[in-house]
Amino acid sequence: MTPHRPASRAGAGLPGRSPAFRVTRLAAACGALLAGATAAQAQQAAPATPTADAGQQVVVTGIRRSVESALNLKRESHGIVDGIVAEDIGRFPDANLAEAMQRISGVAIDRNSSGEGSKVTVRGVGPDFNLVLFNGRQMPASTIAGTGPSNSRAFDFANLAAESISALEVYKTSRSSNPTGGIGATINVKTTRPLDDPGLKATVGIKTMFDDSNNRLPSTVKGDSMTPEVSGLYSNTFAGNTVGVAIAGSYQKRDSGYNQVSVGNGWRSFKGDENNWGTIPQPGTAGSERITNRPGANDIYSVPQNINYSTTGVQTERVNGQLTLQYKPAANITGTLDYTMSDFSVKSKRNDISAWFNFGPSTSTWTNGPVAAPLLYTEHVSGSDVAMGAAQFATKTELRSLGFNLDWKVNDRLRFGADVHHSTSTTRPDSPYGSDAVLGSAVFSRGDTTVDFSKDFPVLMLKNTSIPASGQLVTGSSFRNSYMKAEVDQLQLNGKYKFADASKLDFGLSLTTAKNRTAYGNIDRGTWGGTGTPADYPDSAFQADTLAKYFTRISGSNDPRLFNQWNVWDFKTIRDIAAKVVGDESQFLMPSSYSTDRRTKEESQSLYLQYGREFNVGGQAIAMNAGLRYESTKVTSSAMVPIATGITWGSNNELSVVYGASGFTTLTGKYSHLLPSIDFDTDLTDNLKLRLSYGESIGRPGWGDIQGGQTLDGLVRVNGGTGSQGNPNLKPLKSKNSDVSLEYYYAKSSYVALGLFEKQIDNYIGTTQVKGTPFNLPTPIGGAMYTEAVAKGCVTSDNTCIRNYILNTFNGKNGVVKTGTDSTGNATGTIPGVAGDPITVFNITVPANQRSAGLRGLELNLQHRFGNTGFGLGANYTMVMSGLKYNDASLGEQFALEGLGNSANVVGFWENDQWHVRAAYNWRGKFLSGRFDGAGANPVYTAPYGQLDMNLGYKYNKNLSFQLELRNLTDGVIRLYSRNEHQLEYATQTGRRIVAAARYTY
């Protein structure tokens, strides 16, 4: 028996990108559901929907409507597509879009320091290689991370409020009609469009948030425990539903905080038989007797650079707005003009206490190898500094997007669409002190310093140490001005033609120009021995406090051995005093100019054809979509760098690069790809669906890898120099993606699905060294004067003889300057390279495509609705595997997949006409979050983490409803570590959050 199949199938075009493509079974299903939803919101009589098991008619609302719409999206789409649909207009299930997406199988979120989701990893592929679209348009992304602009392309979902979002769609398989850039997934964020849902719709919401993390902060950084949120959405149509207007806006202020213990500057890693700065003494040498369970000669072990405890208060403020205008002059033509803005500011205040290790005499106890970590590490010091710092960070990201979309249905078979937009994202400092400003202070009283790393919380112990405010003074400082701007200009033209046999052809082209600028400047005062004297800083400016009470959620923080005292202080107060002590205000403000300025432009052109058809094979109905996309990209990258003008020989084995004014250098590159894709799906029975997909996709390199700057290291050896540069000629990562999925829709709003996937990824980026002669700098080594010295009797291995000859013979000539003699009677001075001398050869470190690797995995989905009881359950589990894992027992740079790890979600809900309850637990297993820590090439792992969120809703009447949201009920600790679990990188505790909300719908 041939399974029943409808006459038309869902279009392959990306919803929102090509409205003309959506007159399909998928669009009809979603449209009917959405129409029902908004009709209920407008207090109109909703069309009755028959239940699956009774003759009565009911209206599907709220959570049940959302899960039904998401199920239909999955079932009716070609390829593997999952999504989340708003429960009602202006009511997305989660306030944070990233946290909403973690409910989708295969999607895991990266949390920021405050514990909220910001970026997503899909199927083990990190945020940089997942493409985010906004109504089908490629979005720019800008971020200032740490001490400077980010090189990441990843979109930060914190910039968008959830209130104006109607749906999130996650396309896990490749399709030719989608823009390129998503190896893990292409994620489309859809917003409300008035003509899609005619009539008056309006909603106003107010919220107040209580954030418990504020109660775990000292007064110097603490914010308000309760903060407001306001949102509103208005949508209406006029003139017989030919004119539509939608306006959405939201304001959110949140004060929060986090407390963190860290080895923030990383771990210095060695092989057991090394003898270097930082290594523990070799057997038989002084100090080796103080080592317990010494790592073996072939073991890898690591020593900490520092230990730091910090408390940080964070204030975020977000303003979102969107205006959408639609006009339908004829039944077959629709024009849409929309403007979106987002201002997202983040301001942080921090107090910390730290101890730095100088790798002098030590006592240590170690775990077993082959990767050993210290359980106890003591450095024997006297009169060292107990550092107590304060910092302020302030950035503002402004997202602006203006776009126009035209949909023209020529006739029943032919349809055209056009979409054009200009979008920018700019992140800049939001304070006169800069994007980040750090003041160090210290009391120079530290004796023997020990850290116990045996528990989750490293315990700092100081011998014979006190930190009176009377001994505290400012030391070093840093004020940084960082800037990042990303722009996207994009034109997309598309069409669709239906053939007489109900097959169809989608086609289109796009022109995209993406620009990225990153720049920064810094004012550093490395006066770590002190600025002024302790008498310059009044004791009253420092507030004595204890430490342990801020870390109660981290196991081991109640250890009585902890050095449980520190002084906290207000950044601005001490900054103003330090500026008076120095007598130069400008030393404590951000610089007005940039020392580094990098500008990159990508120009891409693409064409695609996608053919879809339904046919029978052996009586089995099969739907097929096959496509081909051609993508061509040109990269032009310039960077302002110091321009080298010469080489001087200043000592036996060292030469120096001489720099002139800074200037721009420019590098270019290009690449093109032909990307096929094909999807098959068939209904094996009325309820059982099989999908097979294959497609190829690309992920573009990070902005830092393709920057055009070429920087030379100032120190040059007699055999040449070193330097680094970007590589705009890098190829993008290319992935060959295979998927198979079996889905069983066994009851209304219920299904179980098993998916298997594999990705073979080429062109992973590493580094290599190439020889070059940048700036054509002559070197005196091997030049005319050097050759004459050799001819006069000096041997080439005797640089002292050669320098004596040149300095004594040519002083005052050819730029040679003899400055005197050293204690052994040898001449001192500088010898420049001159015209005619050999050109200096530099080993330039360059990013390069070097490796290929694969990953594979499975996704298991379950969604069940318990009849008409109102209860429902959703659960999913994703397992990802790859041979490209980090080898902890090996030193040096390695290739490994960041973000690779398993994840699971369980969501349960109950709903009736007045009440709803939802509980969601999200878990993410251990994953590699970085391949470099503060000390260099060391892995950084994120430990398994789970979080429980709940919300309770009450519908007072058809207009007014209330909601209580409980977030992070588990109040967990986010822990990052290196090669061994005892090698802590960061442990962060935040707090629970409670949101009370009221919502009025017209």
C-alpha cells in the first residue's frame, strides 16, 4: 500500500528570506496555526480544531500550540530542521534566545560569566561556524572580549530581546538556497510581520527581576537586587489588509554578579626531564628533596602562574526596537520595509586579590602521571606583594539593520523575490576610562605562599602575612580603548518555477559584502613596584573584608586554612588619587588613538539552483530536493602596523629592528567553491518518516586569521628574525555532511526520532612558518664591512672580533656609532645595515590550512503529549564523537575540536485554560572550550554542567496574565580546568534569578 502523500510539499526556500517560496504545505500548516493563535489573542472566535480522539472541538493555545507548530515545522520540512515557535504574539518561551535554543537536540550553549547563554554550539561545531540569519539575512557581529576586540564571527544572542521573535529555525542539513557559513547549522531568527497575521494584535509586558547573585558581592561592586523590564508589541493591518504596521520595543536593565577563583594567567607546562625557568628541580639538585611524588621523566606536569579570587558586579542595559511596514498593492505583490535596532551596554566592576609565582625555590606534592598536577604548591618568598586590584569594564554594542523585501507572484507557476539590507554592529568603550581599565594595588608583606589544589576550590595560604590598609598603594595600571565594527551589505534575488508535473525549480543569486574593523590602543603603567608611597593613599579608602563568604557554592571554600582577608576599594576613588600622585590625568584615561587598526573586506557572489520533485519508486512515494550552490569570495585585508625602516647590530648575537611611523600594509586572497546538496524523505507509513541528506558547506576563517598586518619582532638574531602576519588567502573550512533520520509520529503532538550524522571537515587552521624579506631590510651580517673584517683575520664565528673591527674602523662612517668599551675592553656601539648589504630573512608565522578531521554522532528526540490532560514532555540527547581530541600528555600546539561534547534536555509542562507550569533541565557534558590558556598552548575544558529552570503562569482573564520565572534553581558552579582536573582555570558561581511578570494583550 502506498502511503498517503499530499499533492504539494514545503518549499525549500528559507522562510523569511523568500516569502514567495512559502505557498506550500508547510506554509499552510504554520499559517493556520499562527492564524488561530493571533485570533485568540484578538479576542475573536477562533476556528475550532478537532481533537484526535473526540468529536468535540477545542482551541489549541499556549505551550501546546508552540510544541505543535514546532512539530509541524520538523515534520513537513525537507532535510533536518528543528525550531521553536512563539506561544502567542510577543511571548517567546525563553527570555534569552540562546537558552531557548538549547532545548533543541544537538544545540548546546556557551554561557557568559554571569551564567546566561550567549552563543551556541551545534553538533559539536563551535559558535564561529554556525551562521545566524535574521529574517533570512546574514547578520554582522561585534564583541570586545577580554582585553580587546574579538576575532570571532559568532553572533551574540544577548543583543536581541525575545519579545519580538516569532520563531527560531535551526537548519542542520545543508541546502543550496541557504547562505553559506554554517557548518554546524544555519539558524534563522524570524520576527513578526503584520500581513502574515492580519488584524489588530497588541501586547504590553512588565517584569521585575530579583537576582540573588547581588547578595554575594561586596558593596564596592554590588548593584540593585531588583531591576525592571518593559516590552510592547503592536501589529495592525489597514485598507482591506493591504497595509500593515508592526512596532516592537523592549527595555531591560539587569544587575547581577559572579564570583570567580582562577589561575587566570594559565599553567606553565613541562616534560618531567626539562630544566628550564619554571621547572621543578631535577633529582639530585638543590630543592629536589622538597618534592613529593615527583613527576616522572616522561610525564607532563604544570605549575601555576598565579592564583586569583575576584568578585564582579555586572550591569546590563538593553534597548531593542523594530518597525515593520508592509504594503500589498496587488494580490500578487507584497513589499516589506523593516528597521531593527539594538543597544546593549555592559558595565562591570571588579575587586580581586591575587598572588603571583616567580618560580623561585618551592615545595610541592603531585598527583600521579602521565599528566601530573600539583596538589600542594609552595613558593618560598619574603616581602613579596599581596596584590589587590580593582577594575572597570564598559562596552556598548549598537546593532542596526535596514532592509527591504519584495515578493511578486507572476502567475500560478512563477514567483520572484528580492531582498536587500544594510546592517552594522559596532562595539566601543562606554566609559572615559576605556573598554577595560585595571588598577593594581599591593601590600608588600607576603611570605611563603602555598596553594592547595586538591579540592574544587584552591585554598591560598600565606605565612606570616598581614595586609594593613596603611601599607597599601597603587602599583601598575592599564587603560584600553578597544573598538570593533562589522558591516554586511547584501542583495538576494530568488525565484521559483513550478513545472506541470508538480516538480519545482528554485534559483537565485546573492551579492554580499562583509566588512570588519578591529582597533585598539593601550596606556600601560608597569610600575608594579608602586606608584607614590602608602602615605599618598588614605587608609579610609580601603575597606577590610573576608573572602570565603563570597564562594560558598564552591566545594572547599570553608577550609579554615584559607587566607581569609582582603581589602576592597572603589575604582574611581583610588584612580583619582593615583592621577594626582602622578600629576598626569592622561595616564589614567583611555588613549584617544589606536596603535593597532585592522580592516578586512569580504566580497562574495553566489548562485544556486535547487530542484524538487516527488516520485514513486516501487510504489513508495519519495520527495527529493537536489541543489548546487556556487560561492566565490575575494578578501582584502589591511592593517596599521609599525613600518620597519632598518636593522642595527647592537650586541654580539642581537640585532634590532628600527621602526618609523606606523602605516598600513595590505594582503589579498580569494577562493571559490561548488557546494552540492541533496535530500530524500519518504513516509514509510502514515506515521513513520525516513530522511536521507547529503550536503557540503563552508565555514569562513576568523577575522584575526585573515587580517592583513605583518608585524616583525623587534629582536633579530644574526641568522635572521621572526614575525607574524595574517593570511587572507586561507581557505574556509569545508564540511561534507551526511544525515539519516527516522521519525515516528505516533500520536497528536507526539513523536520519537533517531538521527545519525557525520561530518568530514577539511582545512582546519593551524600555523606554519614561511621565510620572507618584509620591507627589504639590509643587515650588516655578511655585508661589505662584515666581509672586510673577515678578510682582515676575523673568523665568521667570532662576532666579538668582527664588531671590534667595524666599530674601530668605521666609527662615524656608514652610520656606525661607537659608544665606548665594555669591562673586557671590547668596543660597544651600533652597526646599521646599509644599501648593498644582504637583505634580512625573517621566519614569519602565518595561519595555514593544515588538517582534516571527522565527527559523527546521534540525536535522540522524544516529544509526548498525554492526551487531553494538559501534560506534556520533551526530551532529547545528543552524543558527538571525533578522533580529533586533545592529547593532554603532549606539549605544543594541537588540533582539536572545540565545543565537542554530549548534551541532553528534559522539558515537562502542564497547562489548562488558566494555569501553566513548565520545568526545563539542560545538561552539557565535558567539552574542550579552548586550546590556549593564559600561559600558551594548554587545553581548557569545561566540566559537565546542568541547570534547572521553571516558570509558572496564570491567566487572570482573556487579556491579563501573570508569570513567575525561576532560573538557575540548581545554582551550579561553572568550572574550567586544564590537563588535569586539579589544574583549575576558572570556577565561577553566580546565583538564582526570579522574574515576576505581568502581560496585557489586546
